[in-house]
Amino acid sequence: MKFCPVCGYDDHVYPPYDEDINPSYDICSCCGFQFGVDDDVEMEDGVFMEKKDTHTQFRNNWIDNGAIVFSESYPKKFQKEGKVAGEYLFKQLENINVKQ
């Protein structure tokens, strides 16, 4: 899978995780999530949040804050005023089976 599991953007050089679920440590140019860093959330002493839950939490916060584009390398044609344009955001989220 080369889709970002947070925002659904599909232009990653490497998959966010390999077949053994080892992270790539890449940063998504769309939402800014860093695989292997932002998904390492300790809830309490030695208890970590599930990766899919960190993706959901980050996604919800990112969307609530306006889906701001993280990097200039994210295509301008998918943006509107520094944010992911609504039509493209919906398409990206469909890539990861998230309905908005």
C-alpha cells in the first residue's frame, strides 16, 4: 500500500509500512504524518495506542484544523488556499475507505 493511512494521499515513494508493519519513517507531504513516529503514542506506562487508532486520531485533528497541506511538494492542483481542496480530500479518503 502506498496510500497514506491517515489522509489517503497516494504518491509515496515507499509504502508507509512494509509487510512486517515496519515503518518507513517517511513524512506524508499532504498531512504531515510521520510513519514510525506519529504512530508511536504511549497512552500509559508501556501501553501504546494501536496504529489504526493513531491514524484516525491524527486524521480527525488534521481535518478539524482545515486539512492544511504539509509540504510544498503536494501538488498545487489539489489545493485551495494551502488546504486540500474538498473534492480531492474526498477522493483521497475514499482510497482508505473513510467516508466524510
